[in-house]
Amino acid sequence: MANYYIYLISSLPALSFGAKPPFSFDHFLNSCKGLVSDEDMSLIRSAGNAGLNCLAVKNTTLKKLAAFETMLRNELVKIRSSRKKIDPAKYLRGEECPESVYAAHIAINAYRKPSLLEAEKALDRERWARLEELAIGRYFDIDILIIYACKLLILEKWNKIQSAQTHKMLEEVLN
């Protein structure tokens, strides 16, 4: 039963989009120490790295998340560059990652939102939905911990945005 974390995963509170995170990402990492192997801990830590290379990642869930994020960002680049009438080629990343009409649809819908905040929330809802899809059929393995970490990071970001008093904090969180 190596790499199955039944007790740890069973003890984690449920997460829902828009809710306040039950604890911080750092607290989550500390909870995993001693219960999760060092190799799996490094996978959990890398969950928040949106710049993962699709080919370099060994874990299937992280590979799918990196591909989704790359597709989404590339579609946003294409939309923004067409509006500014510049060539998007130098800004596109991850040629090895597949393209998707689904990602284009998400990007267009987010781009059409009246405010930056609403657009980012729409993108994070789609990221959350993708995480939910990846969780189907998984229960007590490392992939569920990676998905949980990603969801926790999304909740943490929105908690910071909601508690921020200035636009400067919003820009820091979104960047």
C-alpha cells in the first residue's frame, strides 16, 4: 500500500470554490510531512508551479494540469495579441502541449468579462472544474493530494484578493 495516503486524505476538510480555505498551503505541507514520501512531497510542492513543462513532468496529473494551463495561457496570448495586432509566436509556450478548442472557448469567455477580477474568477472556475475532472476515480493516492494542493492554492489566492484593501495587492496575487 505504498503511496496510498488513506488516513491523511480522509482527515482533510472538503474544499469548495469561493469558500474560505480551511488552512494555508504551508500548513497543508506541514501536515503532509512525515506521512508522505519525500518524492511525493516534491510533487505536491510543485503543484503551484504554473510554468511546468508538459514533457519534463513525470506525474500524469501534473502533466495534465501543465498542459491545460499552457493551453489556456496560449489562448489568452492569441486573443490579446490579435487585439493589439502583434505576432503571438514569441509569447507562446509549450509547443509540445496540445491545443484545444475547449481552452479557446474558456479564454474567449474570460476575455469578454467586464473586469479583470471577473475574468480571473472565470479562469479559476475552469481550473477548478479541470481539477474536479482529474479527481474522478482517484481516492487515496498522490494525485488526490496534488489536486487538493492546487485547489487550496486557488482558495488561498481568492482569500487574499477578497481581504485586500488596495489594487496593488490584487496585481501581486494575479501575477
